[in-house]
Amino acid sequence: MIRPILKFLEGLRAFFPINLLFSQVKYNLIVLFYWIFLFGIINSSIGMGIGLPYLFLSPEYLGLSNYLAFLILGISIGGFIMAFHIYSYIQIGPKYPFIATLSRPFYKFSLNNSLLPLVFIVNMCIRVYSFQKGQEYVGEYQVYGQIGSLLGGVLLFILFSLLYFFPTNKDLFSITGKRSEEFQKKTSNVKATLHRKQTWYEPFMDKNVDRYYYIGSRFKLRQSRSSSHYDINVLNKVFSQNHINASVFEVLLVLSYITIGFFRDYEFFQVPASVSVMMILTIVIMLVSALFSWFKSWTYPIVVASFFLVNYLSTTTDFFQFKSYAFGLSYEKESLVDFTKESLIDYKYEDSVIEQDYINYIKTLENWKNQTGKKKPKLIILNTSGGGLRSAMWTFRVLQELDSLTGKKFTKNIQMITGASGGMVGAAYYRDLMIMESKNEINSRTSGKYLINVSKDLLNRLSFSISTNDMFFRFQNVEVNNHKYSKDRGYAFEQELIANLDGAFQRTLGEYEEFERSGAFPTMIFTPTIVNDGRRLLVSSQHHGYLQATDQLDERVGLNPQIENIEYLKYFRKNNPEDVNFTSILRMSATFPYIMPMITMPTHPGMQVMDAGIRDNYGSKTTVRYLIALRKWIQENTSGVIVLKVRDTKKTLVGETFENIGLFERLLLPFGNMYGNFPRVQDFNQDELFSTAIRSMKYPIEVVTFNLRENYNDKISLSWHLTKKEKEKIINAIHSEENTQSLERLLKILKMETIKNKETK
């Protein structure tokens, strides 16, 4: 009984694919983490909150998740698999000298190194089947077609690679001109042994295995000859020659990826976002393995030294200063603003400036009041939360439903809109449709096709830009208002947004001033976060200096509050601030970390701005300041204020529970707590802020909330891409019990009656 087991263990120890798998763990741990990362994604263990698994399980190309999208994804996976084989061959191949004695050594090495990729492909096919059936509602035969396209793409790239490696891959005969039989043994194969009983673990501990069972041509199992009698220098020459061929292939492939980036503005080249992720991983592996071919063990020291050198050059010179611009602003050296602590301390408004801004905005309020047709209308302030495409679609859905039910009377009462990220994108799109409808450019803003537009994918073009030349070099420029800017993923995002929304947002910030001052369209106030010092950049087409005023009591008691909000129009008055593209303003407010680049403002040193949600994800701080600053006019001219909160997540979710904390969680808890409870901390602070404001105002303030996500287990990804099931959830969320009650309460406060309107269905 023991002998067969020992025989099996010896056979397993000599099975080459198993040896390679253990060698990956021992020598190739960094690349192994890439595989762990990919397994985590497709099994929804990594990136579920931002919808990363969806990009692989339902890739989208040219607006459709079809066979072609899966074929392209398969090709990219094939590219990653070949990069993995090349890297492994360079790193691990020389540890198994017998490989050099075989014909087509790289091909046979890759064949035996395919255990991990094979498990990944099988796992992915199972997950694609499950996801497409459950989330995208795809039919049985269509799913099989998608899986077939995926597998076809993988095989297509591998076959393409082999067309290069078959003629260039050198073996022992092509290098030396000798057959393996012609090499004389330098040492005897006879080994002394002690005749003792073998322990069960010795087959795994033995390091002198010299003959392996490997998968050879036509997938037949073969046993290798001993390689101990070969000249090690000759064998190394075989490996070195193949390393050079492999590195040439890698460099050509990386250059081709970067070259494709020149055509990123063409829809045909905007591959699925998951393909872009695979391209990034493939490029990194190929570059590192090419470096290993040239520099051997010096590779990591060279990479680390290069990193510090680039960082030094980027901080002391203009080299590697990859800036993302607000398109339309002037970045000329003579117009750069001094961004220093001293300049911020001196940045105080004179009373006359505050008074003039107040008077100007009162005119806007008077115009708004007149267009409502009521003596004392209800003033509605819309607060919309961040949350990527889900918040954009949800905010748009709520506004469209309320207008549809009231015969488009509801939005007449909205005077101001503020918030963050995706929610502001949805609200801004709805406002653009209101403008377009007033100019007879569209038939009706409540048409269902506009809800489809706002839910379209924004991630493919963005991620493609990241994966090609945006990571390394930015070769292309674009000219706006006679100023040249480098193209990056920020530019890609803005162009895709315009394309998705049928030409909306093709205005500058200044062009919205006339619409807002008329009172017929809501004023929008954006508050992106200034990363350098935590302040907020207050952006609008109108001047809002009155929001900066501090009470004289603050000064008398010695509080001396800092200026928190830097008003964009005033601070950048030398840089033509009204000429900035409105899409750049939206991007300032919706800069998801790492996915979108921080925008560098025209200051010295550079002011970096990003997502408004970092400081105020719901617009509450701006709203409270607005209510305080305009309290006299509101009290005299309105019947009260309604703060309409459109949130992507309910404050306290149904089904949310607390669990015991393990040792690993204890180590991460201090950091995870800060990140995980960040939105909740904002809720606590802003609830207290609102409560204080409501009690201190002499006019009624009502808060009405519409929540997208109410149940803890009912998740919708925070991403710029949505699945069919997620879109369906967003559309139906308006009819939840709590949202229905909020809708009835809102209309009751407004004293509006609903009408039947089926346009949005």
C-alpha cells in the first residue's frame, strides 16, 4: 500500500506542470499577484463596489455587449497569458536545463506552464455564464456564443504569437549544430545511495530530480532525458538567444499598444474597459520581463532607481509634469496666479464686492420668482449626491419623473442645484434639456430616450486612454480658445460625455450665465475639493461673493474663521474663467481618484482639484450657507424652502448588521474605518448643520429625500458603467414604498396634482 503511494508522490514530484506551478510561488510571486488580482475580479472579491467584475463578465464595445466585445476581451487575455509565459520562461526556464535540449523549447515550456491560465479561463467561462444569465438576461445559446467568442479570442492571440516564436525559437541543434546524443557525459549518472526506508515527504524534499514528465508535441506525455551531461554554457546560450527573441516580441507589442493610443478618438479603437485593464497588466509584465532579459538581477534596483529619478525630475523640472487641464482656461505663464498661504490670507472680499454680488443675485431670484407665476412660491434647492453613473441616472430619473407627473411644473420651482460627482452630471444634463426644449431643439425632456442617454457607458474610452499612452506619454494636443492642451483621459471622458448625450454640454461656463439670470433655469454651484489644503473651489457662472461673508460676531469673539471657499470667477479673473468648457467644470466635480486625473489649475505652484464629494458629497454645506446669506429675501418673498435630497444610498440601510472582528480586520480597522465610514461621518456632521440652520431660520424649511439604495444587500456599483439589471433597479427605485411616500409628501407641500404622462415609459 505504501509503495504505490510513494510511486504516485514521486510521479507527482516529477510532473513538470506541477513543478512549474510551485516554482511560480517560489520565484515569481509578483506576477502571481496579478493572477490573484484577476481571479479576485472575476469572482467579485475585488472591485465589486466600483463594478470592476462587470467589465470582465459583460464587456461592452461600440455600445453593445456582443460577440465582438467578448472576442476582443479574449484576445487581450491571450496577450496577458503570453506575457506571463515569456516572463516565466525568462525567470524560471533556466532552473530546468532540460528545456533547452528539446525542440521548440519556448513552445513546450508554455504548454506545461498553462495550468494556471487554464484554471482562470475555465473559472471565467463559468462566471460569464452565470452573470449573463442573471444580470444581463441573455438567452442560453447567446451565452454559449459569447463564451465561444471569448475562447476564440484567447486562441487567436496565442496562435498569432506562435507564428512569431516557431521560426525564431532556437533549440540546442540550431545553436550548436549537434544532436543531444552527440554530447558526452561529463559526470556519471550512478549515484550512491543508502539503502534505507524512504519517508513519505522525501519525494517533495528531493532537489535532485533530473528527469521530468512533461507535455510534449500533440499533447503527449513524455519523459525528459537527464541534462547533467550537457555543458551548462551551451544550455545558457540557448536560453539567452530565446530571451532576446522574446524581449523583441514584447517591445514590439508594447509599442503597438502605445501606437493604438494615437487613434483613441476614433470609436472603432475604443475597446472594452476590461481589455484596457488587461493591456495595462500585459504592458507592465512585458516591460519588466524585457528588462530582466537585458539586466538580469539588476532589474529591480534599476526600476527603483528610475522611479526616484523620475520623481526628482518631476518636482524640480518640467519633465514628467503630466498635467490635466481645464479646457478653455488660459495657462500662459504671465497669467498664472500665486497660490501661497500668504495670498490666501490676503484673499478677503471688500464689503462693496459682497454687496454687489448680493444685489446681482437678488435680481436672479426676482426673475425666478416671476417665472413661477406665484406671489410667494416654494423655493426648491436640489442636493444631489456623488456616485458615478448610478447617481447621474438616478438624479435624472427623479427629476424626469417629477416633471412628468406635474406636467413639467415641478422644475419651475427649483432655484439652485448643488452636490457632487455623478449626481451633478445628471442634474446638469436635465437642465441642458430644459434649455434645449425652450429653444425648440427637442420635443420633450421627459422622453425615455434621454434616460437611456445618461446611462450609457463612460468607462471604455476613459480606460482605453489610461492603458495606451496616457500612462507614459501624451503625444497628442487639442486646441481650445486658441490654447493648446495635451490630450489625456480627462479629455476622453469629456468627449465621451458629449457624444453619449447627443451634443449636450457644448457650451462654456459663461454661456450659462444668461440662462441662470433669467430665472427660468436653475443656478448650479459646483464645489470641487482643492487637494493641496482641503479648501473648496466655488464654481458657478455667476458671482457668489455673498456666500463668503462672515458674521461680525465671529470677529468680535476672536474666532477669525479661515476662508474655506475660493471663488473661481474672482480668483482666476486673469485666466478667462468664463471661457472654460462646461464639461471641464463637471469633471472637476466628478474626479474619481486614480480613474480620472486631478485637474491642475493655472497657479504657481499648481492647485490640484478633484471630486467635490471629498468635502461635501451632498451639497449640504453650500445649501446652509445659501439659506443663511439669502434669509431676508427668502423670508419676504417665498412661502418656505424645500431641500430636495437625491441620494444614491440611504443613511441607514435595511439589513445592515455589525459582525465580530477578527485579527486581520483589527490590523486594518483603523484605516478601513476612516474610509468605510467617510460618507456616514459626513451625514452626522451635515444633519447637525441642517438641524441648527432650520431652527435658526424664520421661514419654514422642509427636507424631502429620495434614496436609490435602501437595502444593504441590494448593491449597485459606483462606476461609469452600469449593467442592464442595475439600470432596471434605478428605473424601478422611484416606485419603492419610501420613495412613493416622499413623492406624495413633496407634491402635497407644493400643492401640485399629478397628471398622467407616459413619455418616460
